[in-house]
Amino acid sequence: MAFLTPEAWVSFIPSFALKLTGLSSDTLLYVLAGLEVAIALMMLFWSFARFGFALAILVLILLVGTEVAHRSWDIAARDFALLTAAAYGTWRSMIL
């Protein structure tokens, strides 16, 4: 959705991330959306699943923290559910 309607998602990018990277909000949003697609593809191909799940956990921890700071509880709850699913996927990829 970040590629289709970036104006709906730009407000969720924290100002410190913009200062830290030096990128514009649109560019940073596209980079993060591309990263999410890459992570999804890594989890899809089983040989890269562990690395994909580890990256997903890292990104989701950052997203949930940002959403809680913005008091976007409904989006934070959704992303927390995705975080627990990624943690379960990591566990499953280690025992298989």
C-alpha cells in the first residue's frame, strides 16, 4: 500500500528517522516498502527463511515502537500480531 498511496503512510515516519537518514519522507517510505517486499520474498524461499524472519522481527519491533509512540493502537496491534507470527516462523525454521 505504500507504493499505491504513499500520502496515507508518510505521517507514520518519525522525524528522527528522516534526520538520521537524510532522505525525504517519500524516499524513505519507498525504501522501507521495498525492504518489506524483499523480506517477504526471503521468507517465501525457504533457504533464506531464517534471515528473512530475523529481519522481519527487527523491522516489526521498530514499527510497533513507532506506532505506540504515535498512539496508533489499532495498527500497533496488527503489527504486534505480525511480530508474533514472525517469531513463530523463526522458531519453526530452526526446528525443521
